[in-house]
Amino acid sequence: MPTTKKTTTKTAKPAKKVSEKRVAVKSQKKNSGKSCSCKCASKAKLTRVIAKFDAGWGNQLYIRGIGGSLDWQKGVPMQSISEDEWLWEQIVPEGTVSFKVLVNDQNWAIGEDLTVSAGDTVICRPTFL
């Protein structure tokens, strides 16, 4: 009698369903004042500039400078906190921020550049031509 080989066939198991893990990302506002969990958090200081100026209906104050994520080429809009008060705040780890205020990111305040140290608040009263 001829010998026959016995073969077994394996049936494929259905693939395991891999569930997608979703990582929750906390949204952190740029100017929220909350510190991050990195090493720099212990050094981070909330720095504020308050400009007292009535810009008039439809106008916006901007700030330009160096330090604290500011740039001399493009202004950052300041937040209107009352009829004649505008706020810029940023977490600045160390050093100073030099800045100037502009109306509608075009009309520069007259006078010298102003400075604020990391963690401090400065109140200015800009004047314009």
C-alpha cells in the first residue's frame, strides 16, 4: 500500500482589530499665563505691557520689538482690555524685551524704544503724530 502523507491545513484566524489610540493634546493659549511642563517652566515669567491710549473706533494697537517672540518687521495685535487700555502678555524665560507700540501696525509711537524685564509689567502712554 502506498503511504500517504497527512497534511494539515491551518485556517487563518481573523486579524485582530487594532484600536487607534488617541492622545489628548491640551490646547494652551499663547498668552494664557500657564507654564508648560518642560524644564524651562521653572524659569518662565509672565511679562506684560499695558498701553494706555484711546485708539478710536475701528483701530487696533500693535506691538513690535525684540525678545518675547516679538519682531521689528511685523507687529503683534494687542488685546483691548478697556476703552483706552491695551494688553500684550507673553511668557519670557529671561532677559528684557525692547518694544514700541503702533496704531494699526503702521503708525509708530514717537520717542525711544521701551523695555520691560522678564516677569515685570510696564504701563506706557504712547503718543502718535
